[in-house]
Amino acid sequence: MNDIQRKELISTSWELHSIVEQSYLRLNAAKGDAGWLEKQRILLADMALHLLQTSLAPGDIELEKLKNNLHAILTISDQFLPHAGLMQATAKLYEGN
């Protein structure tokens, strides 16, 4: 993939990000409410777009951004997969810093 293609995909991802973020902000649900998991699904999509942007940015991948993206995705996903030990994995992301 060349830098032009990367920049086009990142530009498109910002358009998607805007739509996803607006959907997230429209949902008025707090933890424990019926709509909470739906709000978390949308937040997970938002974080996935940030991961796409980090991974496709031209040049070397920014490892701190990658760690932060993965931390957010694992933290949100833990609600959906509580048996998977995702929170333990998030701690390992920052070991050795």
C-alpha cells in the first residue's frame, strides 16, 4: 500500500469516525442501563477506527499510540468477553516501559 492509498483510507476513516462518534453521543445510557452495551459497541467501533488510523499512518508505527489503541479496545471488549482475561492483557501492554 502506498502513502496516497494510506492517506485516502485515513481520510475516509475520519468521516466514519464522525458518524460513529455522533451515534455514541446520541445514546443517553449509563452503566447498568439497557442501552449501555449498545453504547459500548459503538465506542468499540470508534476505537477500532483509531487503531486503523494508527496502523495505516505513513512512516513507522507509533508504538505508544498502538498500545493506547489496544488498551482501549481490550478494556471495552472485556465487557463482552469477561472470561477471556483481557484486562490482564492490557497490563502487559505497558510492562517494561
